[in-house]
Amino acid sequence: MAKRYWLMKCEPSAYTIDDLQRDGSTAWEGVRNYQARNFMRDDMQLGDEVLFYASNAEPSGVTGLAKIVRAGYPEKLAPWVMVDIGFAKNFKGTVPLETLKTTKGLEKMVVTQKGSRLSIQPVTKDEFAIVLTLAKTIRSSHSSHS
DNA sequence: GCCAACGTTGGC
DNA sequence: GCCAACGTTGGC
């Protein structure tokens, strides 16, 4: 099956891309939404690429990349399912949701739709590539020019 | 912290 | 199977 692309949300108070970089990989436990579970159970495959999204952040947005390093397997608590994700890249900053919403080609991206609360979302190959391009334009938050 | 949007639960 | 009540998500 061809490689797929995903977006996975997490609040920074729970887990960040920095944490994933430190840990190398982590089990994505605790998803309690059937649609998101079905994506993990049925569609996520080893090697799929993931946009790591910080929700409830300042600003909320994509902060890095991950990849699926273990396909769906059951949690102790049925009927829930988890995957393992591995660290791929830590952006120098955030690609904010606001930028995603105003970027041509991302009009249909799930995360830019109003009321999109789903914590695991499919992303098209084109959308993924556009977000990568946006990430390259991030200026380091540490830089200050006069 | 507010609250709109959405998912889930449970009485009927 | 409807739908009101309730709980959660997540942008702002």
C-alpha cells in the first residue's frame, strides 16, 4: 500500500515534539474517539508520515514531523487501539493554524475546517508537501534582527 | 476562561 | 430511534 500521511494532535501540556525528540519514539495511547481509532486500526501503516500538531498552544500549529514505527495494536482497555510514533523532525518554530488556513492548496485540509476536533486526521500527499514548504520558511523564534 | 462545535449517553 | 442533557475539544 502506498504511504499515507496524517496529522496527530496533542496538547503541549501532555506531550511535545521536543519530548518525542528526547524519547525517540512513544506509544500514542489514550485516543478515545472511534473515528480516530479506526484510522489507527485500519489505515495507519509502518512508515506513514505524520504532521505533529500542537493544540491549545500559542500559537497552535504544526511543530514537527513523526513517522509510524508500529502499526495499530490493542490497548489494554478494549476496544481502543494505539500506534507507536517515532521522531522525524523538530521544526525551528510552529507553522501556525492561521497560516495553514490562508495557504493556497490547504483549503480542504481537515485541520483548517471549522469545528474540526478530530485528533487524528488524514492528510493528502500534496497537503503534506505544502506544509513542509511552509516549515522551511519558519524563522527561528530565537532570532532577533534589528 | 469562554464558549461553539461536536460526540456520547440515556430516558422515553 | 429521537433528542435533550451532558462532557470534551480546542480556538481564541
